[in-house]
Amino acid sequence: MGNCWCGWEPSIYRVCSNTKSESPKDETPSEKPKRVDSKLPSNPEEVEDLRRSIAANPLTVFSFEELKTITDNFRQDYMIGGGGFGNVYKGYVSEDLKQGLIQPITVAVKVHDGDNSYQGHREWLAEVIFLGQLSHPNLVKLIGYCCENEHRVLIYEYMARGSVENNLFSRVLLPLPWSTRMKIAFGAAKGLAFLHEAEKPVIYRDFKTSNILLDQDYNAKLSDFGLAKDGPVGDKSHVSTRIMGTYGYAAPEYIMTGHLTPRSDVYSFGVVLLELLTGRKSLDKSRPAREQNLTEWAIPLLKEKKKVLNIVDSRLQGEYPIKGVHKAAMLAYHCLNRNPKARPLMRDIVDSLEPLQVPFDVPTEKSIVTVYSDKS
């Protein structure tokens, strides 16, 4: 990865370099970060000058008119997702749109909200820099961007099956089989391990099911690098930063202190692995009070072989390897250790998940699950 945006990172993240706590995004209102004096690139020429200084991957610059063509003027029935940043549309880049620059391809067009806030522009630019620099089979591929007037848009490869969140918690799709869930965990783990072991390590900071996308074959790829951050360097053990992320996934020590390390991502991975195991959301206000926070409810049960089968997603109807469930449960348990230094490294998690990638043959007799009450 070379020297990697090292000249850019301090200026764009200077506003984050204190330890004052701010509520994670998607949950509660937060203060708008104070604007800093350093000017961020705000047009394609400035963005490309910055990207050239860090030997980045080639990206295609689109005009907003071209994006209208790609998405048929952002048709509502082309919309495939949305969030706090704005909406995502499916689109098609035809052969004559960018002759010689890009092959015909189906794309996802992520449109950031048009208020052009400093925070929004900074997160958009972070994605351009990180995904324009990194390349791995388990990271979504950034094809290009638009930076025109108030418009901030990212153009990605299209991921046919959408997010893990939409697949795992859908009420209309068939439940994901056990082998598919372990394939997703394996691919996502490889993506995180790549980031952590890069020449200049990257902490993803917002690992959750909605940020893991799936292609047609359920290969997992990490997306949304708006909160990604360069990891600690030299003799430093952590990066101090404003707290940003999502409740239910963020590591407890990060929420309490603002100290961010690669092990913060490991905790978030443990939450996602638990969601894959149980079919439950990390936070679910519709459940009984004691079960609303997934980690608080499940952690006491993860170590007990007899009880752990009781928390496996009932929609699997017993169609899973019991030994595989025990191994996945113990891995989640170690990832969720409140002591960050006791959590495994992502490379060790990848090694632990690899043996679970064997296809599971459904037995003629389904597993018998003994139901325990809370008092047992």
C-alpha cells in the first residue's frame, strides 16, 4: 500500500483527534463537528491531485448528468437502499457513456445527502481515499465518483444480493442456511484481516450486517468506509478519536474512552457472528427486556454446550453441525471479551473459521434441541 494518504489523514481527521465522547451514529443526535481551517478537496481536480500523491487505484470521474443517465434520472424503482448518508440506486453504465474508460457494467450509485455538510463531505472523501487505495476480494470495489457543486456520489460494483442485514433478518426470503452463514463470516473476516494487516493498518470502525454486502454467490464484501481510520503506528497502542459507530456493535472500551484499536473491530465481528448464529439483531426493542441487547443475553450461554443450542436460530430447524455451532459460539465468546487484549486477532479468526467452510449435509433426523428455561 505504500505510504498511503499519510499526508492527508491528519488534516481530514484533525477534528476527530480528541477523546471527547459523541454518541455513535444512527442512534442519537450528536453535535456537528467543528469545522477546521484545513481545506478539503472539493472538486475532481483537487481530489485527483490528492489521490495521485498516494499512488491510488484508477477511478472514473462521472458528471452528475452522466449519473442521471445511468440511473434513468434516479428512478424510485431503481432505489436499492438508503441510510443516514442518502440513497443507493441500481444503474447501468453503457458502452457509449465512457468509451475507452470503462466496460459496460451494472453499478450501485450511492448519493450522499445534498446539504454538503463538512461531516458528510469528509466521510465521502474518506471512502474515495480508502477504497481508491485498497483492493481485496472481500472489499467492495469502488469504480468511480462524482464531485460536482453540492453533489457527492460514489459508484460501486453492484452486489446482487444486497446486505447481510436484509438477507439475515428478512421476513420474506428463505432463512440463510448454516453453510452460507459461515461463508459470510469467513469472507467478512478475511476483509477485516486484510485491513488490519495492511502496510498502513486500517481500523474499519463500523462493522455491522448492513455494511457487509453479498454478490450472487453470497461472497461477502465490506462496504461503507466513511468512518474507517488509520490504525496506531510506532509505539502507540491506540488512536484517540470521537466515538462514532453504531450502538450494539461498538466495543465497550471504545464507547467509554474513545480509544480505538483493531481489537475494537474484533468485538464488532463477534456481534455479527452472534447475529449469524442466533438470527437475532444486536438490538431489538420488540423482544422482552432481558433479551433486547443480544450480547448481554447470549454471552452467559455461549460457553455452555447444552444451552448454546437453545440460542441457535430456530429457523434453521436443527439443520446445522452441532460441533460447528459449538466452535462458532466459542469464537464469538472470545471476540466479545470485555478485555480487548484477550480478544483474538483477525488472522486467528480467519484460521478458526476455515474448518467450518465444509458443506453441511442435512441429516435424516434433525438435531434434538433441549429447551432450557432462564432458571435452569
